[in-house]
Amino acid sequence: MSKKVQITWTGPGMRMLGDVEGGPAIILDSSGEFGNYTGPSPMDLLLLGLAGCTAMDVISIMEKKRQPMTNLQVKVEADRAETYPKVYTKIHLEYVAYGSGISETALERAIELSESTYCSVNAMLSKTAEVTTSYRIVESANPYQPGKLPQDT
């Protein structure tokens, strides 16, 4: 399968527009160090891609297992090498599953399947970084409110 994307430098600084064939555009920016941060950097996008990939897997698996999960947050913390090309060396993913009556065993298995079989982003990043995981189950309703980011719980 072939995929085409394109980056166009729009300025100021390192602001760029990323276009995905057949999909939406996204702003990338690494000017944050210079005080004009208007979008995620390419390295930020790698972590967002990892979180999104594994979240989609876990949600899909939990739905198939008929688990009463009302929301999922995947929080990522990563360390980068000190020298160029400054790759990620350690990445930790914390899964926070919301809902009443979620099976811990089902969640563990969903995370394991994502990590070992389904998440292609994890498969790529784990070649250069140590990827670890943890999880929590929060017995509560969906923390998401439209127009507002969920609070760090």
C-alpha cells in the first residue's frame, strides 16, 4: 500500500502545512523554542501518532469484548537522546480507562494485543526506544466535555 503526503513551508519560522492524500491538513511547527508555537513538532506528532494508534486498537478491542468503557486517555512521556538525531530512547504510555465495571484482565489483554500485534507505530518506535506501559481504571463517567480538554486525573 502506498501513501502520499506533502509538506509546504508557510512561515513564519518553521511553520508548515502537512497535507495527506485524501485527508485533512495539519499545521506543524517547531518554532516553539522561539516563542511562536502554532502546531505540534514532527517529534510531537510521532508521540501523538503512537498514542492515537494504540488508543484506537484498545477501544476497538474493548468494544468487541463488550466492556463498559466510556472514555480512554493515553498519556505519553518520552525521553530523547542528548545528541543528534535526538531519537526517542524511552517512551512510557499510561492508559486511563473510564467506566463502571471494566474488567482489568480485558484491559490488560487489549493493551498487550495493541503492543504486540496491531499498533504499527509502536512496532516502528520500539526499534529505537524502550516502550513501557501502565494503566488505571477510573470508575467514573466520561471526563470529556466538548470544547474542553479532559483534566489530568
